[in-house]
Amino acid sequence: MQKEIYIFRGLSSEDHKSFTDRMFELADALLEKCLPDTLKMSLTTKRPPAISVIPFKKDKIAVFSLSGRKQDCSLHLSGTGGFGGGYQVEEAIPVAYEKTWEDRSPTPGVCLLTLFHSKPNLDDERFISRWHDGHTPLSLKLHPLWNYNRNVVKKMISDNAMWYDGIVEEQFRESSQLLNPLVFFGPPLKVPWHMLQVLTDTRSFIDMKRIETYLATEVHFKS
């Protein structure tokens, strides 16, 4: 499915609460000005654990996903503090949860938000093949994923944006399923082997020097 993604970064003067409040206000503005069919946001609402096998970034970030907008809102968004770019993406959801909670309520569990670039010198066809046909099945096999939202960036729709090749949101029912390596890479006796499999596979198609991973919370505003 074709959709748009907009990225916002926290300001140096903001703590997580003020950043979250500002992003909720922005979500309401998007609903009013863009008139989308759907709108959701994944954002960092707190600092990640100090120690983790996943190299979480400490920066504040919000990723808005919208589809079926009726009005162009790029000019409004680009003037908002912390605006990081707008992108047209192709979405796929290899595994999906059944949404039973109300809009504006946080999705249960936690979200692993990842922004990444293709490995240097890897052509587009090989990159997509490794990602879609190799890494996605491996992730679904090894990790206790509840929802997997995979977005291939097709083009930038704003000026001065940083290019990304992929934006992925992985949802887990419980925080321990992501933060406890014995569960995330489990079962326990297979954790070292599974960690090696994932690392080797990821390095085969992603530029590991520029990958960004965040511990996020997902919120649907219009589902």
C-alpha cells in the first residue's frame, strides 16, 4: 500500500513529556489539515534502557504514517520544529495484530522502530531481495513479533530530508519480548546461535554504521 511517512525530532529544550505533548498536538493538526483516511504515530516517550543488546538511540523521534490524505500538508509540516523529512513509501505488513483498543490509546506492548540505509555497493534488486525474502522470514521465525510494518522508501516529498531506504516498526505484546534477549532471541539455549544469525543476516544488506533503532510507543489516531 502507498502511504506517506513524516519524521520529527525532539528539540534540545524538550523532555520526553513535552515532546510527546507537542506530537499529539501535531497529530490533531494533521487530522484537521490533511484529512487522511488513516493516521498513526510511533514515538519515543521515555529514555531506553541504559543496557541493552539492541543499540537504542537516546534521541527523541516521532514517525507519522498517514494514508489517503485529501489535502497537501507538506508546507505546514516543514515549518514545524524538528521536522526531519517526508517520504512516500510502499507498505507491507507480513504479520498483523487485530486492533481492539480505541484510537488515541497507546498500542499495548512496545515498538522497535528502525530507520536504515542499504549496504554500500548493494544494488536495489539485491537489497530488496535480501530484506524481503531473507531477513523478513528470519525475523518472523526467531522473534515473538505481534505486528511487522515494513516500509520501502520510494521517494522524498520534502526538501532537505535525510534519505532512508527502509523504515520498519516491529510490535511486541510485552516489553520483555523485546528487551529480554532470552525471549527476543530465545529459547535460551539457542540465543547465541540466533543472535549470530540475525547479526550476520542484517550485515548482509544494511549499512550498520548508519542504522537507527528506537524504543517507541505506537498510537493510532484514525484507524
